[in-house]
Amino acid sequence: MKLSATYQVPASPDRVFAALTDPGILATCIPGCEALTPIGDDVYEARVKIGVAALKGTYAGKATIRDRQPPTGFTLAVDGKGGPGFVRATARISLSASGDGTAVACDADVQVGGLIAAVGSRLIEAVSRQQMGEVFRLLGEQIARDR
């Protein structure tokens, strides 16, 4: 499944890039994030609890940041498993100045398996979009508080 979306964050591309690649900040912006622990250069163990319909459960896995190009973007690879199944995703995150903030474009390829796959791509897409929107809303709030 392919997902594409663009979000507006009220801060400069430098600040947004720094926040998106800081596990301490990012962990506070991911709904249900219980842990985001560095285990190597740009490699993190993650545990996220999702409480939505058939996707409900705790997922554990690894997130890797690749192809860093500060402050214009990076690629994020995620591989996680939980009771309801697995999720593998690769997302290209692109940042560009937009007005008095930053446009953050996310283009992702997502694969799911297990019970998650049985719920259908429309529900998965809707939940994914809602979760991503919440991440960027919270990121904007966090950056504003840190000014």
C-alpha cells in the first residue's frame, strides 16, 4: 500500500529536521509510544501501543534512519511485529520551507500481514493517516514549547 501526505509544521526546516531525528522529542509525538531507544547510529528499538479496532495491540520493532540530507529529508525504515500481525514500511520524508514554516511531505510504502491485513486497506490507510497527522500536530506543539 502506498501512502502520501503533506503536513505543515510552524518552524524552520532546520528545527523540524532536528526534531524528527531526535528520539527524545519524537517519542513524545508518536501516539502510544512506550519506548524509542537508540541501539546504534540512527537505529532505534521501538514499542508502540495502538488502540484502534483490529489493529489494537502492542508492536515492537526497529526503526532506521537512512539517507540523511539535513535539513531537506531522510528515509525512515520501520519493521515491527505485534499480536495482530506485522508492519514493514519505508517512508521518504522531505522538508521544504513553506511560508513561515515547513512543509513535510511523506511518501511511504507499507506492507502488513497477519490479522492486520484482514481488516482491509481502507481502514489501515485511514488509521495511518490519522496517526501521521497526530505525530506532526504534536511535533509542531513540541517545537513551539521548546522555543
